[in-house]
Amino acid sequence: MTTDLKQGYERVYTVVDYYDGPRKGIADYHGKPHLYECIFDESKGNYSESFLLAPLDSETFRLAMEDWAIWQRWELAYHGAETDLSTHPALPHERERHKELEGILEKMLVIDRAKAVTRVGHFEAMGGEALPKGVLRPLQVRWTEA
């Protein structure tokens, strides 16, 4: 993975929800992993540019990264025509571990609004030119005041 971030940008580790851009996942904020989640603007009936950011503990981050790696291996295999959509979101030999992690992370990857801050996220793709067509490129994000 490319590690050359633009000045003022931080690393995006995961994107677990994507609709016209990243909506939920894990990214650094002030150099530490945070869960990010886009705020839906009910009055406009669309996503806003603002995100809730909440810090993650090291164990949650470790488990989330393990599950993300499982998904990335599936994504590369799928776009490389080595598997089909019926195996989504994990290769057959990793399906059991993915299910286990999914059950654990469902309870852990929840934003605690009392510990969250709101920021505007500016996401940009970086590197990844050697990845197969269709594979999510590595991302970086710049967080600004809402």
C-alpha cells in the first residue's frame, strides 16, 4: 500500500459503507484510528459532508483490520476472476473467521456520540495503479472543522 500521504491528510484504513463516496469505516484522526460515519441530512434526503468520528481501542482496531484483510483478499480474487460473487464477502476458507469477526465487530464498531467529534471529510484516492480494475484504491482523508 502506498504510504505517501499528502500534507494535511490522514490514512483511511477501511471503507465498510460506500455510496457516492466513503460513508463508514476506520481512518486516522490526529494520527489515531477512529471510526467515521457520515451524517445523513434528513432535510435534504441525502448524505452530508459531515462525519462523526470516535476513537477506537487497539483491540477493536486489530480485529477490524483482520476482517478488512479478509475482505481485501476476496475483492482481489473477485476482480481477478478467481472467485465469483456467490462467495462474497470472504473466500471460502476464510468464511468462518469472517462470520466470527462480523459478530464481534457489530457490537464494537458503534459510535459513542459522547466521545465523538464532527468533522467534514475530504477523501482522495492514492496510488494503487497496479490493482485490478474495480478494486477500491487506497484512500486518504483530510478532516476539517464542520
